[in-house]
Amino acid sequence: MDVAALLDLYRQNGLKIATAESCTGGLIAATLTAVPGSSDVFERGWVTYSNAAKSENLGVPPDLIADKGAVSSEVAEAMARGVLHRAQADVAVSVTGIAGPGGGSAEKPVGLVFIGLARKDGWSQVERCEFPGTRDDVRRRAVARALAHLATAIE
């Protein structure tokens, strides 16, 4: 599904989207807002690159980040849920990961990305992805996967 069709799907259902991004640095929001007329669907977005930003802007507990790591399913879910508490949106998507080329480990390799989704009705899910390639490849693939998840979140 292309981005215009995704926005139309949300528009037809009277729903709004908000985003919380770490490793994608705002690319999801930029992709959504590149489409004319997106303002009636895209509510707002946060780039919470640092751990402090995740906590201060989205309410992710610092203890959760310390225990599980910023790149974890638990933090991705907390980011998405935090968005819904702070935005006038119906669906939130979050992304946290290691785009590289450095920063990876055996446990959390470069290319590891968690994509979180949450809806106002309480439903949520997180997908663990491992994307190959360069930093740009990882970020681009994470954006594409997040957009695909937004489509399925309301189907």
C-alpha cells in the first residue's frame, strides 16, 4: 500500500496517526507528511533519539530503559503507548533500533529494530526486525515496515 492510500484508509475511518521515532529520526513523519492533505490524518510526531527524550517526552520509565535497554520490545511498546497519552491520535507507531554502522553487540546487532503499535482501544503489538544493509538501508526498511504496520493496525 502506498502512503497516499494509507492516509486515505485512515481518513475514511476518521482516524489520526502519531509517531515516536528513535533510529529513523523523523523519517516516518516526513514520509507521511510528504503527501498533500496529510494534515487531516497525521496528528504529530516525536523524535526521541536519546534515552532522556524517551522518558521526558513520552513517559518511558527510566528504569525500564536501564533494565531492558532503549532498543527493546518493552521500550517500543512504552513509546507507542506514551504517544497515545500525549496526542489526539487513534493509532501510534514507534521505532527504536540500531541503524549502525556501530553500536551493535552480539545480543543486539546492527540492524535490530523494534516497531511498536498501539491503539486508543488498548490493543498493542511489537515486532522485532533485523534489517541487513547500511545505515540508510536499515532506516529505510524500518520506515517501510512501520508504514505497513499502520495499514494493518486498523484492518
